[in-house]
Amino acid sequence: METDEEQTSIPFQLQFDKPVSSQIKIAEWNPEKDLLAMVTEDSKILLHRFNWQRLWTISPGRCITALCWRPDGKAIAVGLEDGTISLHDVENGKLLRSIKSHNVAVVCLNWEEDGQPASDSNNTLLIYEDRTSRFFPSAPRVPRMPGVASGDTGFMDESEDSFRELSNTSHQRFNILCSGDKEGSICFSIFGIFPIGKININKTFISSPLRDKEAVRQLVNSSIYKVALSKDLCHLIVMCFGELVEHMIEEKEKVSRNGSLVGLHCLLLDTSIFRKRKNELHQVAQQASNIEDLIEVIRASLSIMCKQWADAMHVFHEKFDTLSPLIADNGLDSSPQEEFLSLLGGARTSPPVHQFLVSTLGEVGLKRVTKAIDNAGKELHLIVREHLQPAAEIIGFRIGELRGLSRWRARYQGIGLDEKLIDSATERAGMLLVQVERLIKVLAVVVYQFQNFFLWLSKCIKLLMSESSDQLPPFNSELVIVFLKFLYDQDPVRQLLEVMEGDHSIEVDSETMLRVEELVQFGGFSDTEYLQRTLAKEFELLEYSFKEAFLVPFTTISKKIHCKDLMPLFPVPAASPKSASTSVNIPASISFYEESQNRLLDYTCFRIPDKSFSDMANCIGITRGFKNDLSTTEMAHTSMEAVLLIVPDGYNCVDVSLYKDTQIVLLLNETVTASDSSGSGHLMILRATDLPFVSVASSSYSHFWNLQKLKESAIDLKMENEKVRSIPHSVIAPLAVSASRGVACVFAARKRALVYILEEDEDEGSDIE
């Protein structure tokens, strides 16, 4: 325990020093709560309170490559090696949503919230009301297979509200989840669940006009390393490994290669479309994301209903399919339906039917089959009433809301909300409701027909066994005939629910088709063939129409995201640019700070590998104002500035993190010999505004590393002059710093976690649970 005198003389108070069960490779503090999410080397996610109480542990079963928090701290986004991004509930770690945004490993995530409330051109505050709750109860959840325990399917339990909270976008500020992968693609999702844009930095070009020629720069074989979206959503700063190639376009469009650089580069992407059209994007994403949730409800409902009905019909056929062999064994060439019709007509019971009813089926077997069909009918009716039908109705309402927006062409055509495609999706939603109503009627008729048939068979068995059947309710003989002709070896319920290969149209009589064509004349729909399709096929068409309609905004916004500037940082010695992203670990951090008049200034901090430059070793680079290089001169910093820091001999930089108020937190290790396993680390804080930044223009030529010219103005770090805390362990990355709580978590090489209070003038520990 440290004494009071020691605490006053040592910059950062040690809150605790705890062991960890496994080495940590990723760690992020919750932006709103005292929670720390950590990813172990074996890809388990641990969530701890500040007092180190573990709340939960989950394992996605795949390699975790990135992690970040939703801005309100209620969900965690997890990037996986296969390109999937999964969202998990902060309360229990349950899977909320899984989105396949990439085809290769997701290497970085950044989730940023709009810093200002939405307003119109007159600065009037806009609050988006989701009108659905006025007319409908709460949206249905994904149904759970009967007999399956909660959590076994990956869906939320009915007693939990996390899934609904994730989908309830009406009370969230507009936010964007950015994700980058190993092949240079960056994806953007509104609320983390609605894809709205994508750009591949390997397919972007930056032109630099010269005297009599034009230089065109392009990145090839690039892999994203880190991304950071500004709080006004207008700019995205990207750090990437790759080869920067410059082509010179001379007169008569003659192209020549001018040079290339392989290393770490910094890009500035213009994402101002998110800011300019956030009001429109907010409303579209709000409706579209809820529609996609409801589509999942319908998909799961159809799948579960299909399986339950198939199981019930399997029980029926398991018993009744044994009648045909009995008829053949007795030398008869009649069908089971003909034998039953003969029995119904009062003829003498044939030996195979007598044997089947009395011995093979019997009262017990009939009761089992009756129960299976009855239970399946009840379960299907329940799913339709509580899940399928409400989901279809709410989809119809929400697509109607989007239809209204699409007709406001001046505002919504610019973001790709196509009126014709939305109209088509609206009609599909209406047709789906018609198909659901048809399923309800068909299901009720079929179940009743089965019940009537089984009741007749029960009476027959009683008579054959010379038992009284007076207590049984009466049956309808005409319906028995209908069942034997049309339902005994056919399954209209399965036909509606199951997706079948090829063209399996439902036969509709000409008179009905004529009436449908007459109804078209009254307007409202143009599709006259919907009665010939099954419910499963109608759902396929609905899903396709939504994908087609939502693809247009995705494509439109993607085209409006472009690269504004590029700066080579330093070379990276590696076999290839892509291998550098996995083999070279570069401590780096990107952040945006507010200056005067709510203007944002970007800071990028990174360690330069010793082998990058022969004459520069053990250096840390800091740049600021990258986005301001092309911005208005009203900013305090009108051009990009940079500074080099030289780490003292005997120390090496393990990790860096930009902290609040333009402060930089450095994690250093003492250099030890191979024979010496001991060592200690150091935690240091610098204020970036106190550093002598030098103005540097972004290079117009790809064969020049900008940081090289800062060598002469490099600053030596003095351990005795800075705020430094010695750590009695050799430390490793990652360094997790919480700006909202003023704490830093450091991980030691010997599987220990140390949490330090960075704020000396406040007692942060007293407020932390």
C-alpha cells in the first residue's frame, strides 16, 4: 500500500493491480459507464467493472480482430476474421445482430455519434417521432422453436428488451459505425445495423495538377490499419499499409510511372454527405432498419412453422403409409383412398383396412397422430397471430412511411430513395399480407379436415372392436370424401410454407383469375399473379424488392464518399504491404478535439519503426490539422503541422493513446537484455499544445516521405521533466485510456492488469462503482 506522502509525489494513483487469466490483445473502456471490455488471445470477450468484478464472458467461436463501443455504451461491435461484425448487449453479452459487411477480416472499428442535434435549415430542432407506436403494439420478436432453451438459437429471450433497444433508433442520435478490412474496404452503417456506404481505398485516385502535367496518386495492395470519423461526421482519417504509386499524365494523355512508396500512409476521406443529409438519412435508416428486423421475424417464423408442420405430417405418414403395403400383400390393386371411400359407403371392411385400423394404427396410434396434427395447428396459428401477421402489418406501415418520403423528391431523391422501387416494395408488402390471410384460412380448413377424418376413423375403430361410439361427436361424411380426394396425399400447408426449387405455381381457376384482373382496374396494385404464388415465394420477392430499394441509397452515398488528400508517413520493411498489417504492430491513435467556435482539429500519433529511416530511431510522430490543409483559413491551424519526439535511450514506446484536452498518453518500457527477464514500464502524459509543431504541407509527390524533413526539429523527451509514473512490471500493448473517467488500464507481460487514475486534482475513484 502506498503512503499518503508517496501518493502526492507520484503523478498517477494506482487504483489496483489484478491478475488476468489470459493475455489481452484488445481493450476498450465504455464511453458512458465504468466498464472495460477486453479480448483475450484466444478470442474471448471479458467485461469487467472498474472494481474488476467480471460481469460476463462470451466466445464468438471465431477469431476476434477488432472491437469498439456504441457511443451510448449500450452495445459492443465486434469485428471477426471472416468479415462479420456482431453486435452484443452490454448487459449480458447476448448476440443482438450479426452483419456480413466484409469478405475478409475486419481489422478496425470506429463508432461515432453526431455531436449536434438534428435541425433544419432554419436551425429548428428536429425530433423524429416513430409513428408506428401510435397504431401498432410493440414489434414482434423472433419466435423461438418450442423446446429450445433461451439463448440456444442466438436470439433474445422474450423477457429481455435488448434486441428491441438496439432496433429502437427513434431515440438515438444519428451515428455511424465505420469498419475497415485487410483488403482496403471501409464500410459505413447507420446505427451500426443499416449499411449506407462503402469505399475501397485501392480504387481511389488523387489528382495533383502541375505546370504542364498532372500527377495522379493511387494506393495499391492496401490494408486498413485504423480509422477515425470526426464528430461532425464530415471527415474520416484513415491509416493504412500499402504501396503509393504516382503516375504522371503529360500532354496527349501520355502516362508514365513516377515512383512508389511502400509503408504506412494517412488518408483523408470526405464524408460530408453524412452531415449534409443526416436528417434524410436518419429517417430512412430508422424505417429501413426496423423493416430488416421484421424481415428476420418473418424468415424465422416461416422456418419454424415449416419444420413443425413437417414433423406433424411425418407422424401422419409414418402410420398411414403402412396401409399401401397391406393392400398389396392381400392381392388388391386399389389405393388407400378407395378403400376408405368403400368403408365410408357402407361396404364390408376389407382385410387390409381391418388389419390397419385395429392392429397397425389402433386407438393409441390414432390419438398420437391426432395430437401431433392438433398441436402443430395450434403452434402455427400462434406463430401467425403473434409473430408473422404483426410483422407483415408493421412492414406494410413502415414501407408506407418510406413511400411518403420518396415522393418528396427534392430532399430524398438525392440520397437514392427511388420512388418506383419503394412503390414496388409497398405492393409486395401488401401481397404478403394477402398471402398471410390465405395461410390462416388454409391452415384452419386443413386442421379441421384432419380432425373430422380422425373422428370418423375413431368411430370405425370402435365399431370394428365392438365398442360403443355414442360418446364421440358426429362427423361430416362429405368432408371425409373431400379429405380423401384432396388432402390425403397432398399438403397445401407445406406448399405455402416451403421454398421449393423450380416453378411450383398454385393452380387457380379461370373465374378467380378474371375477378382478380377486374380488381386491378380499381387501382392499388398491378400484380395479377399473386394467387399463383406461395407464401414462401411471396416473401422471397418481398425481400428482394427491399434489397433492391435499399441498394440505391447505399450506392448513391458510396459514390459521394471520396478521398480528398493523402500523406505518406513512413516506410515499413515487410515482404508486402498486406503482410505488414499483420506482422508489424505500430502503436497509433487518431482523435478529434474541439477548438474555439466548436471547430474540430484532428490529431494523429504513432511510433515510427526503427528500421523505417536509417537516421531516425526510437521516434514518435504527431500530426495535426490534416483535414484543415484543404479547409477554410478561419481555423486556428490553417495547414497541417507535425512534430517528432525522440524517446530517451534505454526506453521504447509500447503504445500511445490520445487523451482529452489534446493530451497524449505514452506507455514505455525500459530496454532490457535478453538474459534479464526483469524490467519496468512507465506511464507518461504530454500536452500536445505545449509541443513545437512545424508546418508541413501534404506532399505533392509520392516519392517523398514528409516526416523526414522534421529530423532537424525533433524534440528529446526528458523523463524527469514530464508527468511520468513508474510501473513495477514490464508492460505490453494494449493501453486502454478512458477520457470520460480519467483512468488508464495497463497490462503487464506477466498477465496482470493495472489501473491508474490520471486526474490528480479529482477523486475519480469515489464516483466509480
